[in-house]
Amino acid sequence: MEYQFRSIEKKWQDHWKATGAYRVSNSSSRPKYYVLDMFPYPSGAGLHVGHPLGYIASDIFSRYKRLQGFNVLHPMGYDAFGLPAEQYALEHGIHPAKSTAQNITTFRAQLDNIGFCYDWQREVRTCDPSYYRFTQWIFLQLFGSFYNRKIGKAESIELLKQAFASEGNINHVCPANENCRFSAAEWNSYPEKQQEDILMDYRLAYCGWGEVNWCEALGTVLANDEVVNGVSERGGHPVIKKTLRQWYLRITEYADRLLEGLDTIDFSEAMREMQTNWIGKSYGAEISFSLVNGDKQLSEILTVYTTRPDTIFGVDFMVVAPEHPIIDALTSEECKASVEDYLTYVKSRSDRERQAEKKISGCFTGGYALHPFTGRKIPVWIAEYVLMGYGTGAIMGVPCGDDRDHRFAQHFTIPITNIIGAAYDGAVANPTKDALLENSDFLNGMVMREAMAVMTQRIEELGIGRRKVNYKMRDASFSRQRYWGEPFPIRWDNGIARPLSEKELPLLLPEVEKYEPGPEGEGPLANIPEWVGEGLETNTMPGYAGSSWYFLRYMDPHNTQEFCSRSASDYWNQVDLYIGGTEHAVGHLLYSRFWTKVLFDLGQIGFQEPFRKLLNQGMIQGSSRFMYRLLLTRGERKDDHFSSDVMVSAGWKQGYEAGNISVQEILKEVAALRPDLVNEEQMKLTEGLIFQAIHVDVNIVDGLELDLSRIVQWRNGEYAQSIWLLDQGKYICGAEVEKMSKSKFNTVNPDQLVEKYGADTFRMYEMFLGPVDQSKPWDTKGIEGVHRFLKKLWRLFDDEQKGWMVEAAEPNAAEWKVLHKAIKKIADDTERFSFNTAVSTFMIAVNELNDLHCHKKAILEPFLILLTPYAPHISEELWSRLGHTDSILDAAYPAFEAKYVQESAKEYPISINGKVRANLLISLDATEEEVKEIVLQQEVIQKWMEGKPLKKFIFVKGRMINLVV
RNA sequence: GCCCUGGUGGUGGAAUUGGUAGACACGCAGGACUUAAAAUCCUGUUCGCCGCAACGCGAGUGCGGGUUCAACUCCCGCCUGGGGCACCA
């Protein structure tokens, strides 16, 4: 009988569900293995073929590990809080909990279709009170802790209080304010409010002030991507920076440990680099300069941060950020107007724009800094490329050694001092550290690299600066002015943040009437009198709160006492394989690494890196299809003369653009179709054509050919009246690779493909598409090939005409060889996540078995086990037809035996001067001397050597032979 | 601007450590079976040249250099597609 995938897949999915085949226990004699997919947000748009790529990869690997005898944890759940549901609620008045639950149902049905081996009993949802109760609890741990720099780990804030009471803060520098110093006596004399304010400066979760994108017209705070060119994306209203009270996590205290931890985990080099750059540790110095405005010496000083203190004698100007507080005092009378203009200009610019701007902009303040060694007056400028948040918000400009400084100096014709002699050519900056210093007073003749330490020491001796380690990373903003997130378990009491007791958790998200923001940029919770009346915090937590620890909850999802029992986390330990996209390179991955370290420090778990190995999946791009609307031009005018649309097939467009087809020819074609539309005069007046590309739904295009019967119904018949100018009876679309998205009509729904070809085909095709970690465009056409492969495999067992084919005979050497080659290659490929080559290996093996007419059980049975991770349904079906009553899911993975694949001879390619000229079968036992002799005897070789003497004979055993003449 | 990542036939891709470039599949072309279609099977398919064909020759992995007996693979300099960003010092 033929391969009936629909009934087979339904049958086994039901069976596996009924038998609880994917249930995982927290105790087992088998070794554990934990495979995790990145937490999905259940969006309303549903899955497209790009989403399951990583899930299929992780599913294959989980099943593979299970066959190898591991107890495999492979859970799934939902990162269910988030902005889209809230936006939806605002627009449609539907409670986010309701729409989210709906989305999850759809999501789940789509996942089930594909036949994943998730243990659904372990599902978690971050918006579920039984889950966020522990998110709140972990927040309280962060709130109740500080980072003890002395021992390099987090500790209870109670220990800090005791220390303050007995010794002041002498042993605990305040991370928020290094100048804060007090004795035990002082501490004990402080009123409670002041003590609490100080403690807040130490807590790992703390309240501070921060800037947000405030849009007055919308009355709300906007995310960065909702702001475009300084105005709101929706409506184009102005957006300004507004300072609000915000919660933060003191992740900066963990910068070094997050950096060091990277060496202990198996992340790609690229990923580690991205995190390293994000943390951005640099070594340098802070140097202070005194300032003058005109003749007046200012009391303020200007502190700059530099990684190159050795270049201080090359300073030709200073640049401060436009937000720098010194600007007021420093700006001279003459410069006031231009400075104000410049500051106004900068206010309209986002940080991103300021960074990306290629055009040099800046403004002189009129004030000067005094060089600490030479006393030279150095002009102080303002420029948008310097940002207030990093370092001190001020830099020293050294044009000869820094490219940007150099361009700045040239642009504003600031004279350039050369401190590196010939190493600087006067045209471009040279950022070397190895040049010898000149014009540098006591550093003259020194190599720059060495001068750095000398200079740092000198400025420390003089008390005008100090060595300083800087991080680009800053504390993580941890509050949102939103409704659909975890409420903070915090009650405000006369300006003091009081944590709720554990017994009061979960602090439930209250019901609201509407989801509009509260007054003055506060969140919707500020609209609830009872909530505000109790002094409860009106911010909610951001999306990454729930996703920073979810991998722990899967280990013990139903625990009502703890976030996760120690025995469960000790058993499952780290995630062995984590699969997800690079978009989480820094955000999510860094935060969850941070939370894990804190929980480790506090003794809650026994490991400090959450993910042992990370595999990044590439993005599946859409392959968009276009139809072309014809527009006529006359001079500058662009006109649509036609009362209804004329859609031109791609061939005409290409012909016109290549200059092979004239305007008149195309118009004549149109006139032939609809004489009423084009008249003589129009044809005369038309000078050119424009082909307006319109996205057309890829699902009504076969390859490039548009299905004309369906296009007329598309979008409620929007194109029903269109006129179609065809190429040889067909409408051919244009194509382009773009991001897969609904708006581009290039999404392909996995449900339809599963319906048409089955889950096994779909799974294998997603893998066959290319390396899992690379981005690639989707093309539905190729799926046929994979489907044919499964049918071919099926026919090895059961032929439509000939019936059941499997026989018990002992396989011959060729058959054994096919099997064992496949075992080796498929296990290796699966192990290194090269799923695409594994799929081709399956195809090659089936092709070969087919050629050998092999239907032997001893070959086919182990082959099915190999296939199980990739195509579980068909494998289980054929397995049961072979007579097994147990499930193939727990079969033993076949062992590779080298004896079956050993070769005695090899067909060597023989090159002369690197060009292959012959192939020769030579025994693998032959020594180099023997090989040389055999090769040189060959007539073909002699011919190619043309009698020239042999210079070199290269023999790589088992690979190739090269003769150099 | 910065960071990351790609670029190989008509298409997706293979080549795991520098060792026969184009596996496997799609598409396309031709053929078999069929009343016909579907399904299936067979043959061919990097480009150019000579040729009936076999065989053969030349070129070829984004571009330009380099290292090497040998480069898709390593080095230098460019071009270009994709993705990300909070803060370049």
C-alpha cells in the first residue's frame, strides 16, 4: 500500500499522547540532558515557516539524545506578557489575558501539527499568577541583596546594614556614588528615610531616575522602535526625553563575572564577541582639567575619560556632550547664540542618529580648558557624537591619533599637534600604540604603549586624575509604564520602598476598565485609586523579567512552595543545549546569565551559567512575489491614464528596461486587449513607463507564475477588473528576498504544508533547506523532493504493486556498507547540528538501497531508528509493521562498525602542477615509493609531463597525488 | 557610525583538518509507462570551445592582490546582501 501520511501521523500523535510518551521524570538512572528552545512570545499572527526552524532542530536533537539513552528534558512554554497584547487591548478593548490565551491556543495547535516531543505537562506561562508569583519573589531577592565587592558575590542587604551600624561604609564603597562616606556613628544617627536612600544605592534592584521617550500627544511612553526621526511612529507626534522614577537592576556589578563566564560556556565566537562588546570593558584614566571662560578662571573642572592618557600632549581640543552640565558656565557671551542653536538641533535627535551621523557637527563654547602640563589653552567644543552616558560625557580630542578627532579638527580647521613624528602623515590619523612620542615633554622618546602607565601614574601623583576601568554596559532599566506585566511587590511608605512579605505573593495584577496610560507618563495602574491608595508601585516589570529564569521553572513547574526545588535544579542543572535566534544575543542572554549568577550567589541554585551550549538559528527569509502596475509618464508627470489597472507580466518589464521593447509596443498590446483604454493621442504623449511593484500573496503564485483564477478573488476582488498583459499566456511575477512578514504577503503557513505533505516531510524539508544557523530564503517548491524521498523509503518496505517487501535474508557486504556509512555520517552530522547534510545522507542511503534492491530487515530496521529523530511518525509506523510492539522512540541507537565500510583501494586523482589529469585505482596499503612508481609508469602521466623532470612528488594517503614538474 | 554574519550553477545548498569544486535536492530539457493525467522510473544539466559521440581543452566559488606543490578554505585591500544596536573613546 502507499504512504498515507495523514492517517499515520494522526494515529501516532494520538498514541503518543495517550501513552504519555513524552512525559519526563525528575529521577532516572539514565544521564540527564536538557534541550531548550528560546521562549516564544505567542503573537496573534500565528506561526509562519520561519518560526519552527529552531524547534525542529531541538526536537531532532532531543529525540536523538533519547535514543542514545539520555533522560531528556525538552519543555515549551510562553513568554506571555508583552506590549502587543496591551496594544490590542487598547484598540479592541479585549483583556490581554484573554487575547493571550487565545493566541496560545492557536500557537499550540500549530506546534502539535508538527509532532514535537515536548512534555506539555511542564508548560509555563509568565502571565500566570502561579508563575509570576516567583518572578516577584526573585525580584525581592534582588531588592534584598547587594553586591559585596570584597568577596565578589551578592549577599543579603541585612549583612550590609549590620556592617554600616558597626563600621560605617568603610569596607563597602557605594556603587552609585563613590564619594559617599559615613562612619558607624553617622549611620546610626541618620533618620530611617536617609538610611533607606543609602541602602537603595546598594541594592541589586533599585529605584532611580531615568529618561524615557515621552510623547505628550499620545500621553504615553514609547519604546525606541516606536520613535522614528524624533517623532512617534503612530501619528508623527513629537517625542521628548522625560525623566521618570524607574527601577533598575545593578547588572554592572556583575560586568566582570559576566565577562569571565563567557570562557566557561560553549557559545559561538560571534556571540561571545557581541556580549564582550556590549559589556565593553576598557582600561584608561580620568583626567581633570581646569577651565577658563574669557579671563575668568572657573571653579568647575572638566573631567574626561580616555583610554589613551599617553596622548595627552597631542590634545588640540575638548569635546563635551550636549547634555554636559558644564556648558552653561563655560559658554562665552559671543558663543551663546550659536550654542543654543546647536543644543536645540541636538534635542531633536535620537542617540542612534547622533551615532550614525556621518556629517561632522559641533559648536565651540568659547571656553577653554588648561593643559595640566603645558598650561596651553585648549578650546572646548560641543558635539553630538559625544554621549553623556558613557565615561564622563567629555573627551579630549587628539587628532593625530584618532580618526574621528582628526576629521573633527580638519572640519573646523583646528590646528593639529603631531606627537608621533613620521608615524603621522598629516592626512590621516594613526591610532598606533607603538610609535615613539615627540612634543611630549617628559614622555619624549617613549613608546606610546609604555607611556600609558607612566602618564597614569604621573597624573595620580599630581592628584589631577586616576586610573579607571570603564564599562559600556549600564544598569538595566527594569520598569515599564504598562499594564500587561508583573506588578512590583513594593509598597511605598513616605518615600520608602517597602517589600511585600513572601506571604503576600503573588501580588495580583488588578483588573482595569481601560488600558490608557496614567497621568504624567505613569502606567495604567496609576489610574486605579485603590492601588495608588495602598501605596503600591504603579510601574510593572519588563518582558525580560519572566524570561530571565523560566528555564529553571521547567524543572519543577508545579511547585507551589519554591520557584524550583534545589533537588530539581541539582538534577537538571544547566541547559545542555539552548537554541534560538541571534536577536537575543545581548538582551535576554545577558539578563538570564545575570539572574542565574545572583541566584547562585544567594545559594538558591548550584550553578552560575544557565546555558552550557548555545546554538543560533538563522532567519528564514521570505521570497516575495510582485506584480507590476503600469504607469505612464509624460515629462515630469506620472499619470495613470487607465481607469482600471493594467498589470504587466515581468517579461515585458524586463524587455522594456533592457531597451528591447518600446513604449509603443507595450501600449499597442494594451490597446489590443482593451481598445477603449488607449487612444492615439495618449500613445503619442506618453514618453515613458513606470512599473509599480505590488506585493502579491506568494500562496497564489506557483514558482513565478501567478494563478490568474485566484488573483481576481484576492483581497475581496481588488484586482478583479485588472487587465493582465501576459508572457506567452502566463503572468510571470518578479521575485525578491525580504524579511518574512504578513505585510509583504510572503508568509507561508506550516499548517498548509503539513496538510499537503505531512509533518515528517515538513520537518525534514525545514532542515534540508540549509545550515540551521544560517539565514536563507524559503522556497516551497523544493519540499517535493523530500516528500519523494519518504515515499521512496516507504516503497523499500511496502510497494503499491508488489505489496510488503521486507525479507529476512542476510545482507551482503554492499548493503552493510550503505547502512554503516549512513550510521556514521548521520550520527556525526546530528552531533554537529549539520541537519541539512544528515537529510541528504538519508536520501543517498535510500537511493543506494533502492539501486541494490535491498529490502532486508537487518538493514532497514536500524535505518528506521536513525530516521526517528527526523521523521518520527513514518519511523514508528514502519517499526510497528516490522512487528514491534514497543515504541521506536526508546529503541537503541545503532552502533557504527568500521569493519563494514573499510576499503582496500582508492581511486586517486592525479594532478600535474595542480591540475587533475588522471584517476588511478591504487591499494591503500601502498607505500609512497610504490605509488610513485605506479604513477610514473602511466602513459597519460608521461604524456602530461611532456618529458620534463619531476621536481616534487606529493602523496597524501587516501586523498590525492600531485606531481610538480 | 558601530557590532555580527553571509556572497559557490537557473535555485536551496555540499565540500568537517589547505588536498578531485558543484554531493543531495529543486527547476529545466528529453524519454519510458498511460487513452490522458497524476504518480513512478530513466537520461542529461557549471560556463565557453572543438566534435556525431567518446575523449578533450580552457575558464570558474563576489572583486583585486598575495602565501602554497595545491586555496571555496589562509593573509592583505576592496565591493556587496542580510541582521542587530543602549553608550565610539
